[in-house]
Amino acid sequence: MPVFENRTDLHGTAEELFEFIIRPANLQAIAPPKMQLIFVNPPDVIQLGSRLTCKAQTYGMIQQLSYEIVEFAPGKQFREKMVEGPPKLWLHDYIIEAHSSPGQVTLVNRIEFEPPGGLLGVIVSANKIMDALEEGFDHQSDALQKLFAKS
């Protein structure tokens, strides 16, 4: 099963970063503009069992995708599982690693996935998904580094 991982080093505390990423409005704000990510009636703050539905442009089409928060460790990490969308499997872990030096933290985005099957799977291969993830998380990392810049 393919696994993608992105690590972003930031200034701040684990608590500050966690409070930021559990708000769907913030996740929408740091998404790549060409993705056109829009959450549909999201909660203000996610928690275990929250369901997030969004519309996003992927591979030239607007798709509706739904995720459920299936693991939640306050201040440390959470996992979302895609419950509606083309991939056979999509697990996205948001993991916060505090550093030994104060004011430093790393956000790890780890995604395990299986591409869609059938004809769509021929077009949307694991390599294409990995390339799209790389591009999207490069944008997210840049956006987060600007927001969490040392002042």
C-alpha cells in the first residue's frame, strides 16, 4: 500500500499547532488555491467521530469527499478516514512532534492509500496521487511556515 509523508518544521507549541489544525476553516485556508477546497457545513472544531464533507477539484473534476475522524489524541494527533470518495482506502494522520528545544514543533502528514479500481485506477495511479500530494503539501508547508513564522 502506498504511503506518503510530509514533515513541516514550525515555530510554536504543539498545543498552538493542534488548535490550528482541528479547525476545518484553517485547513481550507492553507489548501492549494487550485484545489478549490470548500468544506460543506463543517463543525467549528473537529473531535472523535466528526464527519467532514468537502468539495475539491481533483484531476479536473469537482468531487465531493467525506471523511470521518476515527482517532483523536488531543494535542498530539488525529486520523481521518475517507468514507466517500474514489480511493479504495485513504487514511490521513496529522501528527504533531514537539522538539526538545522550546518553541519548535513538527507537523507530520502521513497518508496511506489505495488508488481507485477499474478504469479510474488506470488514469489515477499511485504515482499520480503521490505527485499531487507532494505538490499540495509543499503549498501547505509554505502556508504554515508563514503563519507560524518566528516573530
